[in-house]
Amino acid sequence: MATDPARSRWLVLVLVRLVAASVAVLGVMLLANGEETGRKVLGAAIVLVALWTMATVPPALARRWRSPIE
């Protein structure tokens, strides 16, 4: 039985979104519980990078894996 490449690509897209969301939650926790400015800045930076990752990486991968137009 051959494996469908669409299924593995879909799983990669879902995993990228889940990992980025988990990292964003970590950043929010640092932002909320940080007592010093450095931790709050680090938490905010982590949240921004995670949101940027969720917004750009899955569409870029989907565009790269798109079937050619016939």
C-alpha cells in the first residue's frame, strides 16, 4: 500500500501550527509571570515570532507543495 504524500504534508502543516501555538503560550506565560523587564521583553518577542511563524510558514509550505497547473 503506497503512502499518500498529501497526508504527510497535511500532518507537517498541523504540527507546525501546534508547535507555534505552544511556543506562543510559553511566551504569554513568560510575559505574564515575568517580574523583570528582560523576561517580559523576551516573552513578547517569543509571542511575536510564534504568531509570525503561524502566519507565514504553513501558507509558504502549502504554496511550495501545490500541484502544478495542467
